[in-house]
Amino acid sequence: MQVEEPATHRLALLVEGDSEIEGALRELLEPEGWQIVLTANHAAALEQVKLRQFSLIVTAGRTSGADDLELLRKMRRFHSHTRMIIVTDESTPEDALDSMRERAFSYFAKPFSIESFKEMVAIAMSSPCWDDGIEVASATPDWINLFVRCDPHTADRLLQFMREIADLPEKELHDAGVAFREMLLNAMEHGGHFDPNQYVEISYMRTRKLVACRIKDPGEGFSLEELKHAALANPPEDPLRHALLREQLGLRPGGYGLLLARHLVDELLYNEQGNEVFLVKYLEQARTSTVPSS
């Protein structure tokens, strides 16, 4: 097994990058002392990887997600822990899922927000350990089982993958994504104490009529009646009482996650122990569709 030496310089490789992606990388990386190498195609990028180790690789050409994923596999023969952010013009949910399975750092199919891309690059720059954070137990685009490290940056990476895999209408994608993020961070914080050695278990399911997600944390559980640090427990006359308690307990600002999630999804259920939550979001098309008469 090849043992890699740590990179002596922080190098980034941009493969077939357009001006917007290149500009975003220069804005973020160069002030921090990174060097950016530009290549015209996959073949040239692979030759560069044979010569030296890159801390970050970004593909942004007119290639498919499947093509970029094949480049990642080839690069891994030389550097097994390559951090690659795939940006592609042509993608399918299967491509995004395969990129997560193959431990790409992140995946963006055009069109996407350049600010979201910048946020992911910033995470890639600062994450000391990443490639064991999302473990795919089994997966199809409609049913995915994962183990995810209790780390906020890993949660952000997972959410970006799920945006590309879910293939939902915009409203359902936003609502389900926000609710999922809040419940995932709650599980990581209160069940896993943001301990990177702890993992949250996740199942995602998609049918014609709904999307559902099960999140199980590694903690001992809790009772909803005991959630004094959550906005859900505030009395009407004191809507900010939980904020003071969170500060006293040393918790991150917030506490609105459960309240927000209940508003955004149609069903939110906790198990008896309190360490497992199940979210259901019905699809708008299923709500309004009618069975055609024969």
C-alpha cells in the first residue's frame, strides 16, 4: 500500500474551469497562499497528478458527472486521499450518488449558486479529516442508507450531495432540506456531542408521493418534555427563554430546529427512547393529482 507524503505546498488543480469558477477559487485560495494550476482537459489533469500532490482538485468543464467520476478513480491510483469537487454540466442522480460512494469531496450540477460553491471550497480548505465522514452502507437514488460522522462540515457536505441526488421540485427540496439539516445537526450535537468518532445513522427514501428520512443518533435519547433548551419548550409569555439557557449550558446559538422542522415537513415522529427521528414530506404533485376516470 502506497504511503503518501504530506503536500509541502498547498496546491489546487482546476480542470477545464470557466471564468466564474476560476475567479471564485482565486478569491478564496490565493490570499491564503495557495497556488492554482490550470489544465485544459482530463488527460492533462491526470499528468499533473502523476507529478505532484494536490490538496484540492476542481473539475468544471463541459463533461458529464460520470466522466469526472472516472477521472477521480484514475487520480486515486496516485493519491488515495484526493479531495475533488466535481462541477458538471451534465448529471443524473445516479452520478451524484456514485460520487458520494467514491468519496468525492462534493458535487455540483449546473445551474447552482456560486456562493454555495464558495462555501464548499472553504470547507475543503479547512477540513483536516474528511474522506471517512460519509459511509455509504447501501444506496439507490430512491433508498439510501448512510453513516455520517458527527461533524458540522460533514453535515454540509452531505446536504450538497443530497440536493443533487434527491431530484425534487424546488419547494419540496428547500423545505425538506432545511428540516433535514436541522434534525441532523440536532442529532450530531445532542446525541453525538459533535464527537468526530461518533456517527449518525441515516436512511432516505423517495416514492412517487413522498420523501422520508430517518435519523438515528448515537446518544442515550431524551424526552421532548425535557427540551428546555429548545424554542419548542418556551412559554408564550417568554419566547426567548431557551436562548439564555443555551448560553448557560455552552450550547451553540439556536434551538429553533425542532420547531422549524415541524413547520416544514408533514410528519415528524420521535421513537420512545428519543434518539431516532422520522421525517415525512408529501410531494405537492401527489397532493393535487387525481386518479383519471376510466
